[in-house]
Amino acid sequence: MRRFLWLWLILLLASNGLRLLSDDALPLQSDQIAVTLDERDADVLTGDTIEVAVRRYGDPSKPAILLLHGTPVASPALRSLAELLEGDFYVISPDLPGFGRSTLKLADYSSITHGHYVADLLNAMGIGSTHIIGYSQGGAPAIVLASDHAERVESLTLLAAIGVQELELFGSYPVNHAVYAGQLALVNACEWLLPHFGFLDGAILGLGYAKNLVDTDQRVLREKLTRIEVPTLIVHGERDGLVPFAAAEEHKRLVPQSTLVAVDAGHEIGYGTPELVTPSIRAFIDRVNAGEEDTRASADPSRLEAAKLPYVTGDREPLSGFPLVVLVLAIVVAAYVSEDLTCIASGFLVAQGILSLPIAILACLIGLFTSDVALFFIGRWFGAPAVKRLVSDSAINRATDWLNRRGPLVIIISRFTPGTRLPTYLVAGALRMPVPVFISYFALATAIWTPILVGVAATYGAIVERWFEEYAASAIWLFLGGALLLVFAARILPPLFTRRGRRLALGQWRRMTRFEYWPRWAYYAPVVLFNVGMALRYRSLTLFTIANPAIPLSGLTGESKSQILSALAPSGAVAAFTTIDSDRPDARLDQIREFVAAHGGYPIVMKPDAGERGREVEVIHSDAQASAYLKNANGTIIAQQMVSGEEYGVMYCRLPNAATGSVTSIAHKGHTIVTGDGASTLEQLILNDDRAVNMAPVFLNTHSRDLQGVPGNGEPVRLNAIGTHSRGSIFTDAGHLNSEQLVQTLDQITGHFDGFFLGRFDLFVPNPESLTKGRSLSIVELNGLTSEPAHIYHPGASLLDGLKATCAHWASAWQIGAQLAKSGHRPPGAIRVIKELRALTQPAATK
């Protein structure tokens, strides 16, 4: 895989390098000429030039026609139409800038700019005025030319042309352009992230096509249509699935001197069936040349008045034909990602007149039905292993218990209960619920839920649409805010109607507001800034990495726990342990059995030799558990005697030039315990406990198989297996247990570990008095540089005090490093540190 990625990266760099060095236009074809124009960005000249490729048909002495293609095609698409017209006219057919053989990289791809480009093209070619035909998207620059450069236009023909925003795609500028922006992002990703060596440049669905849609704002075309003075012909297919026939009717209303010709065809009339439209176009231009066609000045007064009326959004007809099929398929696929949001979006489409309500409901029903049946069969065909990869153990167990207790009715309930559908349907399949039973209950639930959601969205969609139009400048923020509100309403509010949901929400709130539960990146952001300041002070980026010369990088990451414990072993204070590193699983299990027999039997603790924050640390009670652990274990494993007593984290620091060290932090590692009442399940006890609820996700997952059990009255249940805060242990400040005897004992222990100055001992003692006296210590770990003064996690401790203690720990590392540097230790360079970090962490990840 890595070799493939390197090959892909090399090819990508070569491809993009070649593209950057190559010309930004394809070579002209034999029947084309190049016309140089000044580049524009809307109405402003950029100072650069572009090349426009032009095809010419017929006799230049005859009346000129400017033929403008649509997107994503170029002038060859209209070759048949041009050839049918060339006998009577001089046809000029350019590749619009950004398309075909013209310059592909532009400052602006909008139809407004294209309209000015064609005016510049006529000037460059010495053509005074012309009849203009705009096909499809080419209708937009044709409208601009006829409106803003009327002196250059004899007549205008709109051939299956766009022109009014309200009848473009979804009818909403913000919604349409959100789709177009996503399409442009995909095109850019393909062009820059695929090594194609230029083969995708100029592709039909390439950058020009995507940028043209993004840069074009059809809202301005409505006003330009009302300013067209020249005779106008509108030719449109009655079965046009891309630009609805209603658009042609609206063009006719806005241009009162226009004539509308309906053709029994689709959108392909410009290139697929040009023979159907050529007679109408030829006859129209002949009448214009003879002065027999109306201009706006001579138009019917009643039509002039009708042109002034506002457009009514509800006038548009729902989609039909191919566009409808595409939209329905899009809804079905979208339902696989988010069912509720898809239903809501479909309701909005109904409100805009794009979809009929029955079609919207049917499309959503198909999407919901197929996606959820797929979940059922994933569980049925692949069973429990597949289910466990997709959802947590606690969710599986809850769903299993729910199904066993309440049967098929759960299928209906889960449709209306956020967060339960995925595990419930997977478990229903894994438990091999009868297919007819599942489908019948699920179909009933879907048939109830879908019309409600789509119908509500359709009812209020018109209001949302009016808001979008009224606040168009802030439309994107309204859209994002509305999406967040919908997510909040659909995912957060419903659980709050149950006690379980409210308790989980309370725990989530506390994890967000109490820094002891924050993720490391959030807490350590200011500590990183502190270390940047220390680096400037000591004029070194890596001085702290020599604070413990006996440990690779002083314990920055990946240090071997067994090597550290072995160095401390002569002190007699280390809990018995052994390393399990054989590649043969059966041999590893034999090693564990030998260790267990020699040290009093189970339980033991198993953990990675290189790990942190309790990752993959487990208490093992049997050979079966040990075997299961080894199956998923990579790299060297430590098996260690389970020590009884009280557990503490003791931070120790000694300066290199000092005879004795100091204890800077002591934290007691307590257990989270709930007590049974003989009536409540373990899940209820966890959620009801004021401390346990804060770590509910961890505990619910850890005890997922026992959640529905009911502990006896007065029965204590320990929720955390090991003394790690992230696994639910309670850390309390035990600094009052510090003493000279404790420091002396730690001085003696570290005396066996030459080159160690800073770190935290995780140890057990029979009682607090033993710790104060420095007696009967059983060390299970010694963590180096990145160990924390664990007392900062004392419940209720302030963030400021925690940061002060953490920064003081790092300040000690810098100070120790500075003293060692003066005595000859040399800190590694930053590049070497990065390489060593990779070397330390790589084996554990790849073995």
C-alpha cells in the first residue's frame, strides 16, 4: 500500500508539473481560426489576452449568424445546424472561452462575461451586426449581447435556451449553486488529485463546464430579457427535460415582441434534430431582413403590460422525464446517508414545485426501505462480527435485549427513536428475525414516518424559500443554521424526553465543561504554547528530550515499559512481570501460564510494552481471557502480577546537580463504584450515579454484556478495571501524603536507574500510611517525560491550577535538559527527533 501511495504521489507531481508548464489551450483543428481578445473579469479588463477558436460556414457576403453553443459541449455540437444554415447565411460558430479549443483558463466563466466576449469577437472579426442564435446555456450570452450590445444584433433566436432563474434546476439560486459548488469541488479534485497528464483538461464535464455554472447568475437575465428591443424567436422542445418548456413561455412573456415555436422534441433540437428547427429559423431571419418582424416598440400593448407582471413561483411545472429520474435516484442515494434530512429536503422540493408530493414520498420510501433492509441483511448474512464492526457492544446489547423483550414492535419504535435504528436493524438480522416479520413491521413504520416528515417540510418549505430570497446575501448562513437546527431537533431533542437521554446529555455536558474530561488536544494547546516560549528562552527546540538520558527521547513516546521496569528491578520495589514477545500464539500462552503459576495465579494485568493512557490494558482472570487478548495483541506484551492495595501516581523530579529529588504531585487512583438496590439494572445504576454518569459511554461499553442485570441490594459493582482516568478511575489530590521518607525511598529506587530524573511512578501500597513512610511500595509503571502530574484531575480542580502544574512539569524538563547539556549531553536535532519518533512508534504499529 505504501509503495502504491508513493507511486501515485510521484505520478501526481509529474502530472501537475507537466500541466502547469503546458499551454492552457488545445491545438486548433484544421477548420478553425484563432481570434485574440483582451481577457475580461466581468466588465473589467485583466490586462491579459485569450484565444477564441472560431469555425466559419458559408459566404461572408451573406447575412451573418453568430451561433453560440451550450455547456458542456463546444461548437462541433452545432455543426449540423450550421451546415443546414450555411447556404443562405454566413455562420460564425466560436468555441466560447473556457470550452473546446479556446483558452481554457479564465478569470471569469460567467455568461455575462461571455456576452461581452462575443461582442469583442464581432469587433475583432470586423462584423458590424449579426443575427444571433443561443442554444441552451449559450442563450445566456446571447441575451446579454442582445440587451447590452443591441447595436450589434439584428435578431435573437433562443433555441432551448436558459434565461430565468426560477426555472433553472431547483429554482433557488442558493440551492442550485450549492450543488454547482460541490460539482466544481469534485472536478477540481479530479483534475489535481488524479495523475492524468492533461487528458482531463478540456474534458466535456471539466473545469469550463463546472465554472460556467458556478460563475453564472441567471437572476440578472430576467431584467436583461425585459430590455431586449430586437425581433426575437423562441424555439423550444415540448419534451425538454433539461430546460422546462415553462421557461420558454416565461421568455415569451418577458419579451413581448417574441414568437414561440413549440417543437415535438426534447433538449436535443440544437444538435440531434436540427432539421426540425432550421425552417423556422430561416423563415424568421428572412422576415427580419424584410422588416416584417415586430420589435419591442411595435409589440402588442397587452403583451407589454403582461411583461411587467411579477413571476409567480408556483407557476412552474414539476420535473418530468429524464431529470425527474435523475432527481429520484439522487433522493434514493441520499437516503442512505441521512434519511431524515433527505425527507426534509424532498419536502422543500415539493414546496418549490419541482417535485409532486406523491413522487417525493415515493422516492424517500424507496430510499428508506432499501437502506434499512440492507442493514437487516448485513446483520443476517455476516452475523455478529460484521455488526460489531459497525456499532458498539453496548448498543448491540441494548438492541438485543430490547428485541428479546418486546419483539417486532421494536422495529416500529426504532423508526421514531434517534440512534436506535442502526443497531436494532443489524441485530434483528444477526438474530435471524423472520424476513416477512421484519419487512412488514418496518414497512408499516416507514409508511407512517415518511409522509409525515416530507409533508411537514413541504408545508413549511415555501416559508423557508421566501426567507432565502429575502435574505439572499446571508443564504449560506441561513442554510447552515437551518441544517444545525434540524440536526438538533432530530437527534438531540427526542432523547431528552426520556430519563436515559437526559442523563446521557448531562454526562455529555459535564465532559464538555469540566476540563478533567477534555480531549488531550484541547487541554494541551496552551501547554504547547508554553513549550514554544521555553524553546525560545533556551534557544533549542529539543533540549527537553534529554531530561531522562536513560530513556529514548526521555519518554516522549513509545518508551519500553519493560526496559524501565528492568532497570528499577534491583531496588526490589517492582511488581513481578514478564515480557511476552514470541510470534507463536501458543508459545505466548505457555509463557503466561508459567508466569501465573510462579506468581500465585490469576488475576494478572496484560498491557502493551509501549502504550499510554491505559490503552489496551486489561485485567485477565483466566487462560481463555489471556488467549483472547493475545489474538488481538501486536508487538511485545507485558504480563504483570496483579497488586492489591491502594494505587497512587507519584510525580518525582531531581535536578542533575542535586543530591536528592522531590515529589511534586501525588494522586490517589480510586474506583468508580455503584451500589445495587435489588431493583435497578446496572445501566440504570450507572446513569443515576452522579459521578458514573460523567463517564457513561465508557462504562456502558465496558459492561455492555451486563447492563440489564440487576445487582443485589447493597452489592457494590466496580466500574473501572484499571487506574486510568480515561477508563473511569477517580483521581484525587493526595499531596498531604508527601514526606521526606517517601522522597528518600524514591531517591534510593531511582539510584538503580542511572540517567533518570523526571517521571511518574504508578504504584501500590497497602495503605496511605505506607506511602507516607515510603514502605511496601509496589511499582507497576514508571512513565517518563509525557507523564502528567495526575492530581490535576482531582474533581473540581481548576483549569488554571492544572495548567500551572503541567507547565511546571515541563519547565522542570527544560531545566534538567539545560543542566545536562552543560555537562556534555547534546540534544538531538529536530529532524533526528522526528526520525526517532517514527522508529519508536513504527514497530508497534506494523508488527
